[in-house]
Amino acid sequence: MQLVSDEQMLRAISRLLLEEHVLAEPAGAAATAAFLATGTSLAGKSVVLLVTGANIPPEVLRRAVSA
């Protein structure tokens, strides 16, 4: 288990939206945030991330895109 901050989740939301065209709410982007925080320790391995929820308030989406 890995804890992630709100800022890490906002960066994950931004990356998912801008690079993958997937909209996720903060809790739904937590797995992506944890993956991004691991750096290259998973390089060359098969990894599956569950991304859920598009129920994101507009103000949170604005913060994520500007992060």
C-alpha cells in the first residue's frame, strides 16, 4: 500500500485527462498517482491500474488541469 497526497492525485487526474483522454475523480485516480510515485521500479513489468469515477466537481477539475 502506498499513500498519496491530494496534489499527487490532482497531477494524476491531469495526466489521465491530457494524455489518455480519461476523466477520473480524485479517489479514482489514486492508483495512477501511486504508480507515478513509484518511478521506474516497475519498468518492464506488466501493470494494471483501475481508474474509476468521472464524478468530479468543476473546481477540482480546474485545479487538476492547472497543477
